[in-house]
Amino acid sequence: MKKIALFSKKTNLFYKLMPTGDWPTICLGSVPMHKLPSPKKDTQRKIGFLRPYGVVLDTCAGLGYTAILSSSKVKKVITFEKDENVLFLVRLNPFSKGLFKAKNIELKEEDVIEGIKKFKGNYFDCILHDPPTFKLSPSLYSESFYIQLFRVLKIKGKLFHYTPLYKIKRGYDFPAKVKGNLKKSWF
């Protein structure tokens, strides 16, 4: 597979579908959205940690890997992707085909910030929240969004939240900030 790249004036971002030793990753700007060198192992690790079951919310589809791997273990996966450029690359990526083929995956091409409000409370058994970096999507780390996650998650449901080490080299404890916002949101 060749590297595919494009620039969007609308988002002012450079997008790359970048080959690796196994599954390609997507780069937004210069930031890869998976741990390298293996997006496959990165995704398998996240799914192994969450152990999804029932009805799953995957907040940010990206290339669809978490939704695809979850789909073999669960009743249904609902995943969101708002960025048309990411969706363009998903359609070119042969490793993302399961996102469109699996009968129990529902891809919603809209912003999860708005889309989550359409679900009744206590709807999801598991939530996999693996957002882009804070710089690209600060609203996905906000207390108001976490309140929505709490609202739609069933009692005793499971949340997996990937937290980047944003500004860690400057001494900022971003994971502690996320943990504080989650606690304020009743998690």
C-alpha cells in the first residue's frame, strides 16, 4: 500500500494514510493516531483492555479498527466520524472494509458531540473513547461531553478513555486533568 496524503483548506490540516508493518495509520497534521510501529497491536491492546460486550459506542471511528475488532465480540457497535477527509481515507484503506461490511456496525457520519444527545440514557454497555489530540478536539475532553458519556452509559457499564500525554514535556499532567473532569462528571 502506498502512502496517501491530502490537505484540507476547510480544516487546515494535512491528512496522511501511512503504511506501517501491519495496518496503516492515519496522521492528522504530523500526529499519528495509533501507537507505532503497530496500529494492529495498539488496537488489539485497547480492545483487550476494554473487553467489550453488548452495545458499544466508539466515539471516534478514525480508520474504524476499534469498531471492526469490537464487532466480532458484541451485539452492536455505533461509531461516529465527522471529518469527511478521514472518511475519504477510510474508503481507500483496505483494512477498513469491515467498517462497511459488518452488519452490526453503524457508522454515523456526524459529530459525536451532537450525535450522543440523540440516545436515551443507559443505552450503551461499553464506551470506547479514543479521541484525537486535545489540540485538535478539545470539546471531546470537556466536562460537558463527559456528562453525556455518563448519561448514555449503563450502570456498571465500562468506559475506556485513551489519554494522550499532552504537554507532558512542559510538566503538565494532562491525564490528571482528564481524571478530574471525569470525576466532576460522576465517573
